[in-house]
Amino acid sequence: MIKIVSFEICPFVQRVTAMLEAKGTPYEITYISLSDKPDWFVDLSPNGQVPLLITQTGTALFESDAIVEYLDEITAPLQADLTAEIRALNRAWCYQASKHYLVQCGLMQSADRATYHERHAKLAKSFARAEAQLGQGPYFSGATLGNIDLAWLPLLHRAELVRAHSGHDMLSGFPKVQAWQQAILATGLAPKTVSEAFGDKFADFYLSERTWLGRGAPEQESCAPGQTGPGCCC
């Protein structure tokens, strides 16, 4: 059986488990602490990062893009009979998602409103590109769930967790992306792609009192002495 090594709130891992769940591929998952990596993991992982996939023959695969492409090669595709051009375009749209995972992570850690909105500008560009590309839906390429939807699932899932906690919607202004988000969440895949402890661990890290979102994203918030600009009420 395929084995996955994970850190519980890692979006790159969630992209991998989303593909496994969507395709009904059995797997086992082991969670580690990135601040105290076990020796066996360090020995197996060339880059010391998660996700790590151990194949049925014992080969350790690393880098999430490579892992999902491997999984797509050994399992039936979610979307059949795609041309080489369309497959390449789909991979490009998947990369558009994965290269913004850490952007969103940094955004959610913003300590104040000004920092949040400054960081949000970069992530908003990716949502704007998706908004311009999306058609009638419900999924990115139409009626069938595909690899692009799975790649964007971590971003859209986390945006919903933030909205539910703080009332702040980082997808505001992008109605097609919001509808796409709800269609993906309606599949029920998201909770299957994370551990039972994910919600608490996510909230402890991103939605605590140390973050603007954790404090409920107040519209008016005092800035540090001498700080001016968006978000500074005084």
C-alpha cells in the first residue's frame, strides 16, 4: 500500500491526499513534527520536506508536483481522453495553485490589518486569474472534477476556514471562484484529506490571538507607533 508522510497542516500534503481520495486509492499516512524530524524520515527524504510518498516497492518520492504526476500515471485519470495540450495546460493551472500555498500561509499569519492587505495583493492576483478563466462550472473545466480542482482545494478549503472563523472572505470580489469553492467543498473531499486534529491545529497556528484573522479581522485596528497606511485607525 502507498504510504504518505505528512505534517498535519501542510497544504502540499493535502493536495496529494486529495488526489488519493478523489481516485479512491488506498493509502496509509504517518504524521511527523517538522521541528523534530525522525531519523528514518531524514534518511528517506532528500529535501527533508513533506509530503513524502513511499511506493509499494519501497521507493521514496518527494516534491508534491512529482508525487501527484506519479499518482496520475499509475491510476485512472479523473478526466479521460485529454489531449497533450490540455494536459499541459492543466498542469500549468495546478502550478498556479501550488506556488501560492506558502503565499496564503504567510498571509494568514499576518499580525495586523495593514500587513494582511499588503500580503493579500499577491494572492488576489492568482484568484483573479482563476476568475477570468472559470466558465459555467461547477468545476474548473466544466462538469467533471479534475486535477486542477484538487490542486486548488487546499487554498479554497483554507479560505473557507478563515471565513467561518473571522467572517473575512479572502475570495471577496471573485464570485466565480466563490462558486467554484463551494462546488469543491460540496464534494465532501476536504475533510477526508486532513486528519481529525487538523481543525484545531490549523486554528492554533493561524487563528490565534497573535493574528489579525484570529482576532476576528477587525476593520479598525491600531498600528504600531509611527506606522501609517491601510489599516491604521489613528
